[in-house]
Amino acid sequence: MAEASGPAGDKPSEAESESESKPELASEQIGRMLEEMHLRLCPGLKETEKEAPKQVLGTIDVQGLAKFIKEGKAKNIVTMAGAGISTAAGIPDFRSPGTGLYDNLGEYNLPDPMAIFAIDFFQEEPAPFFKISKALLPDKFKPTYTHYMLRLLHDKGLLKRHYTQNIDMLEDKAGLPEEKVIYAHGNFKTGHCLACRRQYDFEWMRELVLADKIPKCEQANCGATVKPDIVFFGESLPARFANNVEPDFSSADLLLIFGTSLVVMPFAALVDKVKDEVPRAYFNRELGEGAVSDWLALLTGIKTGLQCNAEDNYRDVFVKGDCDAGCLKLAELLGWKAELEALYKEGHAEEEKPGASGDAQKTDAKSAS
Ligand code: CNA
């Protein structure tokens, strides 16, 4: 379109002067252009003969979702998660207004909030990252109901794989076996020297971070910063992610997504990797940016991301509210609530001793819709 209009002050082209006098013609032209663009981008859709995908959920709500699982139609469930599944454990997410990390980085003097997790910035100034890591160290927290719901899906033989953006390793603490979890953004389990790549373990890094020291390589003549193996903005995702995405998502019969704004790529794009007829359920406080039908869909008809708010939504369930509440609600509908509560209780047994503060993580099913 830019080529079609000349620089300011140029004589208008024939098409421009015509469309100025006949606005209805201009909108027809725009319509045709969009149609053409749509066909160019999706050549297979010519004459819009593509069959509408089948709606497999009786109702597009948590009840429909529970019925689908109860009827044994979901045997290869893939789950995806973000920081929202761990906020109830006391770990702040990135983007929640007020409580999210991005709203609380004033003291770090960063060029922008995302810099704290950007590899270029870390290489120059690792101190802010390690300062914040002290508050986020994974051994301080306990899994939430959502983590135990994942565990329950696994115990029942229904979990194909869990993909997490989280680095807190609470999935591990909840008892999900390593082969069932893809830590898409890595975790704190190991770290590597930025220069010589020598490996260090979590315990070694933890002691230094707790003592407000920047982990430095101990190899002779090195001394470079050691970075935990979490994926910073600007770094590639682990090979295990790339190797498993296609087989896992193409064979999934249900996708459950918990506590993520769905804005960080390429993770957010995974929602489009399941087959067209596969139901997708999104447990989140709000429709995250990446979960709404956007301008691109409106303009081109190409729908990427969840379509919870779209008029023709046939498969995307939005379970609004805290994901723990959503999980308890789903567990109740499935007849699994007692098992879920037992797992949670067992995992929190230590904190429930008199005087301990396990209350911060208590929740109930009321606020899920
Ligand atoms: P985000 O962009 O901060 O989004 C979190 C989403 O969860 C938001 O839409 C919130 O509304 C929602 N949310 C928050 N609490 C709850 C709750 N209790 N129930 C339901 N919804 C809730 O975080 P994303 O995970 O989408 O972004 C990906 C980043 C965040 C990844 O790179 C992570 O490494 C990174 N991160 C991880 C942790 C962690 O490991 N716990 C903590 C902070 C950031």
C-alpha cells in the first residue's frame, strides 16, 4: 500500500482522486485487496470451500470440558503453563498489574523491564538478574493446586506432556516425572560459564546468590559469569523443546493452558500446533493478549491463537479466574476433587504444622466460572 501513495505534496494518482470522490468504491477496493491478500496467504482456501472443523465439545465451557474427559475422549492431553500457575505459591509473574515483576523493578535502574531477562543486558550487567533471583530461588516455594492437577492427569495416564515457561521447577516438586515436562525456558537445575561453558549445579549457584555474590567461574584463568540454564530473551529454546513439539502437539486430543498471557514467542504459538478439531481450554485470570482474536484475523481471516472471544469459536473454553480455582472446579466435575486435595495436602504437610504459613496458598473452587 505504501507504494501506491506518493509522498506528501505529490499530485494524487488517478485511483486516489477517484476514491476521494467515491468513498464507497474505496471500501470495495479495500475489501478486494483484503480478499486477495487472504487468498495469497492461504492459497488452499480459494473459493472459501474449506470445511468447517467439527465441534467436539457438547458445550464450550468447563462442564463441556469435564464431560469430554469423562467420556474418555482425552487420552493424550498436552498442557501448557506460565507464571500464573505459581503466583499462588508466592512467586510473582511478569505482567500482572501491580504485583508482576515488570511493575516492581524500579530499584534496578533498567533501560526497560524486559532487560532483566535479556541476554545482551545480562552479559554486561548480571547483578540485577542475580538480585531478583534471590527472591525467586526455586527451593523456597511449594506447588499449587494447578501443579497437583497436572500430577493427577499424569497419575491417571492422561498426560502426554507438560510444556512450561516457568523456571521455578514446581512441576518437579509436584512429582511430575522429568520425561513428562518440557522446561521450554530452561530452569535453575544447572548453570554454565558464559566463557568456557563449564557446568555448575544449582546448590553451588544458590549459595552464592543467597550471599549476594555473582557466580563466577572457578576454572583457572576464566572467572567469567556463570548463568543459570534459563532461557533469556535473545537465546534459543532447548533442543528437547524443538524435538518434541511436533509429535506431541500433532497427537494431542486436548490442550489445557494455564496461567499465561500467551505473549512470549515461540511458546505462545504452540496453541496453534494441535489439530483443528482439538479442544483448547484456557485457565487464566483474564483473556491474555495472545488469547484474543486479533486484527490480523479480522483483516485476513487467518486465525492464530485462541479464539475464546470469536463469534465462531467452536472449541476454545475460557475458564476465567485463578487457575487453582479452575482446577478445583474441573476436578470436582470429574469426581477427582478429593484426590487433588489429598495430593496438595501431602505436598504441603510440612507447612501445615502449627505456626506455619500455608494459608497464602489456600483457595477454593468458588471463583472459577
Ligand atoms: P505473564 O506474562 O506474567 O502472564 C501471567 C498470566 O497469568 C497473566 O495473564 C495473569 O493474568 C495470569 N495469572 C496470574 N496469576 C494467576 C492465577 N493465580 N490464576 C490464573 N491466572 C493468573 O507470564 P507468562 O508466563 O505468560 O510469560 C512467560 C515468561 C514469564 C516466561 O519466560 C517465564 O520464564 C517468566 N516467569 C516465570 C516465573 C516462574 O517460573 N514462576 C515467574 C515470573 C516470570
